[in-house]
Amino acid sequence: MGPHRKGEALYLRDVARLSDAGEGGESEMATVILRPGESQESLLKRFRKEVMKQRILPTVRKKRWFTAPSELRRLKKQKAIRKARQAQRRREGRESAR
């Protein structure tokens, strides 16, 4: 990473390009402005926090490979079944404690 001057923004262009595009094809891009007297380490730390807050990396991981609609439906169904089983176990645990 090259040196950054005061007021210069640091972008994660590749990640933002792959992140969800909003209406009109606009995409959110994590932006951090270098503060006066701020070190590169603290700038990078703030940038990483911003990327985590915007949940960019999970989006990129999902979009890394194409997933067929049928596969998405299958995964959604599996997740619903897992969630229902967990809820059932919690209900049974509460009832047995009484």
C-alpha cells in the first residue's frame, strides 16, 4: 500500500465492485479519510472496521461463485429445517425444566 496524504481517501475498489449494487447500479464503497497526524496502521484499522460494519466481505464470498436458483432454494430449505429443529429442542428443554 502506498503512502497516503492528509485528506486522501482509502478505497477497497475490488471489494466494492463485487458488493451489492443498489438502485441504478450504484454500489456502497468503504471510504476512510486520513486524519491529520494519523498513522497508516490506525487508518487501516478504521478501514477494516468500516468494511466489517458494511458487511462487504460476506457479500463478496457469496458472490464469488454463481449459485443456481435451485441450489439457493435447497439451501434455504435446509436452513429452515435446522432452525425449526433448534427451536423444537429449546421448547423441549424449557418444558422439561418445569
